[in-house]
Amino acid sequence: MKINSSNRIFRILIAASLFFSCASDLDFDQTKDLKLEPVVVANFAYFDLPVSDFGYGGGGEIAFDAKEFEVFKQKFLRENIVRTDIDFELENTIPRAFIVDLQLLDANSQILETLRFDIPANSGSTNIIKYPTEVFQNQRLDLLKQTAQVGFVVRMLPGTPLDQNSTGNIKLRSGGTVYFEIQ
Amino acid sequence: MRQIRKVYLVLISAIQLTCFAQNKEILYNFTSIPQSSMLNPGADVSYNFYFGVPLLSGISANIGSSGFSAYDLFADNGVDFNDKVRSVINKTSNNDRVQVNQQLELFSGGFRIGGEKSQSYISFGAYQEFDFFMYMPKDPAILAMYGNQNYIGKSFDLADLSVKAEVLSVFHIGFHKKINKKLVVGGRAKLYSSGANATSTKNSGFIWTQQTEGTPNLYTQVIASHLELKTSGISSFTKDEYDRSIASDIARNTFLDGSLGLGIDAGITYYFKENLQFTASIVDLGFINQTKDIETLTYKGQYRYDGVKPNFSQTDEPGNIIDDFEKAIPRDTTYNKYTTWRPTKFYTSLQYSFGESRSSEDCNCKTSAKRKYANAVGGQLFLMSTPRTPFAALTAYYKRSISDGLDLKATYTVDAFSSKNIGLGFSGTVGKFNVYAMVNNLLELKDVTKANSMAFQLGFNFVFQDAEK
């Protein structure tokens, strides 16, 4: 009986030894190294301005507006964006040349930076210009992050006069490519 | 010791990351272990009485992660952690899941009722359970890791976010009766007390960016969100003024002040012939009414992002992007009670026995003087409800009685986590003292950190059969 019992215990120990196993070294501290670097594309600004909506101010200015742009009030965005590229595209179907000024304004309506885009008069064929990418990094990015409003100034350059029968539009399309580094 | 620490770390990390299957394929129908009644209350278990060693009678954990292992993410091999995360995101699908289930019996016991000739039994006990289940949030992970730049036209599916977790205690009482030589039936009533629950399994919506020629904007960007996270027993921890210990508060709530629920188990064993046995059981068919410290957080709505558009012809109407977004998809908090269903498990098996056992003289005389077979082979099916399609596992097994006091069971299981999961368990009895231990995925034991799933159960009982004559 005794022998039998110890024999059983021995067998149980053998079986139990099956439960020993090995494990590679794991390092859980490396989760601290997690860095998300998503690249997000998003609309930035756009308009579609027909001749019929033109107002005629001084210096050829035919349209002006400033819009709130409170994206950078978000702390998360201010802190985690490391670079922003903005692409602009203008389309002009009016037989006059234009200059579009896009103003980055701070909370006190002071101009931080003006982006200027020239587009020639439409001469019949497709008249779309894609401008070189505006890259915001370092100090220029810091200025961008202070932007609280975006101002749009559209000026018409001298040329053939327009009348009430004139048609056409000037269209702006733009999108940002935003590089995040979230740690 | 170091290994134990590692295994512990793996368990913890898996709990943090994913969720697991609750299949206990080795313990199922292993009738020399009283705890097999917990998987089939109609299991053909017999004893005069038994009690489990408190806190040590049933310790079990199941961890599963289809698609990636702890090693893939945490290996100490010099590879940049972000590269590991990217590789895991790339190789997993939104149907990969992480699952953790852990149970600890606080006490358990059972006894025969109705005298020596009777074959009716009462069993009872209490255990603590932790469940975690999460599907791989593939699309949100891609968006967070890479952004939408290279995914124009793709609709990021928010339904990929599906996760639930619960800590609960279960008090149960069961009854089983061997009606005749062929049939055993049993049932168990359960009272659940949930200390903490988080459920976010009914999400839908998408984040979509498209580029279409001829539209007034560069991109068409839409977020449609139907996100909902229900919690019970958790929201007070998130408040600023909370200054107690979360662990002890959850423990207290789990046993003394939880959200209550009810459930049943039911099962049968049927012998077509003396050596051809069929079993089936359903476990945790029940619900919990989540009523304590409840909070539901939702983000529901739709938002189309167009960017800044000047209004040249009129004076400006106020409004800005962030406000518009928060109005379109508001964060709402509500405080409604909700009901959660327990993950319901279904087992069935068919077993063929052969080879009479060499009965030793000092036999412990199981109640009925039936023939005892030394070998059994069989197949088992396991099903479990999940937030999407049920989890299924198929097991083939071989069981052998080495002697009256030692039984072994070997299993081969195919499921979502592994196609070659070999498990082994034993039940050993010395005198009245019963020890059982089982572990699966033996092929992965050479490095558990690389395993997609691991499970073990072990426990100690005192089992008293009929007094020796």
C-alpha cells in the first residue's frame, strides 16, 4: 500500500513536470516607445466665386472675407503636428487675370503670413493651375499653429471690361497633408 | 521562479491586449474530477461527498490571441516596437481576437443525497471570474498608425471596435441524478454578481475620404459614427475626486455590491451502450442586469468636413469647424441600466471505451459496480457565443486510466487560435486527496510567448467515495 502510494506520487510528479515550460525574454517597457505617425489628408479651404457675385472695391478687390479657423485651438493638434503641407489649386474661367491672397491671421486679426496666387485670364482652354506645395515646418509651422482666421482677398487685374452678360467663375480648392507624431 | 514571472507577465499582457476562448476541452467529461460538473452538470460524476481545498480547488486561465502572440509585440530582440506594431496590424484581420478568461474557485463541495443507494447529488460553490474579449480593431489601428493619406477611397469601418470585459463572482448550486444505467441529467442555477463591466460591441460607422474630379472641394470627407461604450462599476474610478484603490473597490463590488444576474447550466450523459457514451451541456445561459454605477458614453452622428469656405456676399454667420464637429457628433453621457448576456458555452461529446481496467484489490469502489474501462477515445465540439459569429472548437481525445488513482487525458484541438493544439491533463488521487492539472498547446510550451493560446486548469480536492467495506 505504501509503495503503491509513493509510486502514485512519483507518477504525479512526472506528469506535473510536463507543466514546466520555457519563455523568451519579453520587454514590456518598450510600449513606451510607441510613436504613432499618421499622415492625414484633409480639405483646407475652398470657394467658387461667380462673376455675378463680384463686388467692386478699391484696388481691383472684388471679394473679401475672413473666416474663423479654430482647428489650432485644439491642444492635441498644436502639440502633435510636426509638419503640414498645403496644396492649392485655382481654376479661372473668366477672361481676366486675378490675384488671390490667402491670409493667415492670428486671434487679433494680425496677418501672420500671406500666400499669393496669380492666375492668368481664361483664353478658352482649361485654365487650372496647381501651385507648388506650401510646406510648413519649424518656425513657419509655429506661425501656422497661431492661425485663428483665414482671410481671402480676390483682386482682378486690369483687362477687358466685364459687363452683366459676363460669365465664369474663379474657384479655389486646397487640401492639407498633416504629419503627426504622437508619443 | 523566473519562468513563473514570465508566464505571469504574459498573462497580464494578454489581458491588457486581447481576449481568449473559454474552452476547457481537457477538463470536460473528465469525471474523476468533481469540477468536470462545472462544464456539464449532467456529467457522470459520483462521490459520497467532496470538498475543494479553499482557493485551490479550481484555478484556471485561458488566453488566446489569434493572429499574433505576445512574442510578436514584446520580444526583447532589438526590433523597434513600432515596427512590431505595424507588423501585427498588417498580419491580423478584424476577425482576429484576443480573449482572456480566468476563474478561481473560492470554495466548492458536493454530496450525495438520499442515502447510500441513491444516485442524486448536490454540488455548490463560488468562484470569481474575469472575462475579456476583443476583436482586432484593424481599421482604427491602420488609421491611427498610418493616417488616411494612402487610403483614399477606403471606408474605415468603426464596427471593428468591439470589446467587452467583466469581473464577476458566481454563486452556484447544482443537482445531478443518475436516473438509470443509461442516463444522467443535471442542472445548475447561478447567481452572478458583476463588479465591473465594460461593453462596446455594437459599434458601427465609418471614416471615409474620397477624391472626385469635378467636385467643389479637393476631398469628400465623411465621418459617420455610432459608437457606444457601456460601463458598470467603473465610472466612479474616472472621476477626479476618486482616491481609493481601484483593485480593492472592484473586489468589494464583485462580492458584496455587484450588479446581479441569473443563469443556468444544464447537461446530460447518455450511454447508448455501456461503452458508448454521449454527453451534451450548455453553460452560462444567463444575463446580468447592469445597475451599479452605470454610465454610457456615446458618439453618434454624421459629419462632413469641407474645410474653410469664405462667404463673400454676406456678413459672416458664426461657426467653426470644431464646434460644428462637436455638434454633429456629440459626446453624450447617459445613465441607463443595461443587460449583458453571459458568454454561453455549449459542449457535446461522443466517447467509445475499450479494454477493461485491471482493477486493483484496494479499489475505492465507485458507487456502482459497473465495469471500468481503461481506455476511451472520443470527439468533442465546443461552441461559445461572441459578439459576432460563435467561436467553435473541435477536439479529439484519448483518455486512459493508468490505475484506480491516476487518469490521463490527451486532446487534439482545432480552433481559431490553433490547428494543432495538443493538451494533456491528469487527475491523481492519493487516499482522499485528489489533484488535477491540465495544460494545452503543449507544442508551444517550448516558448509560451510565441503561442497563440494557452490554457491551464489545476486544483486540489478531498473526495470521499463510499466507505471501504
